[in-house]
Amino acid sequence: MSAVRAGISGIMAPADFPSLDHALPVLWERVRELPVRQAHRDFIRLCIGPGGGDGVALCLSRGGSWSMTLYVGEMTSWTAHPITITTHQP
């Protein structure tokens, strides 16, 4: 897989990584301790957590980008933080 740019709006500025395998652990470290509802956390873990990333890699190979929205906080007072990963030329 080629170099990727990954970030989480309002949580982690976009950064360049040599590969998806380098980006996913950094994203997961930023997300895993946030107050996220369990069902949503489980979905995020499947996408970017340890052992995850297959679906992200498939999206990147097909269209060069992957994104989803991370919802942080309680059910009535959450904030939305888009997670984006794109392939790019260094």
C-alpha cells in the first residue's frame, strides 16, 4: 500500500504516514480512550483497531479514500469528528 494521509477532525491534525499499517495504530491510540458508546467503539475498533484495517485498505485500493464519523460524548451531548484516510503521493 502506498503512503497515506490520516487525521481526525478536532482530535488529530492530518499527518502523512508511509503506509496504512503505520497510520492505523496512531489513529487507534487517539480514539481508544475517548468517551465513545460501546457499540460505536466496537465498530471503530473493527475499522482501525488492532487486527483491523482490511475494509479500509479495500476502500483505499478502490477509490483512494476512506472516512467515517467518530461520535464522542454522551447520547444527548456528543460531538462529531470525521476520521479520514486518503492515499497520496509523498
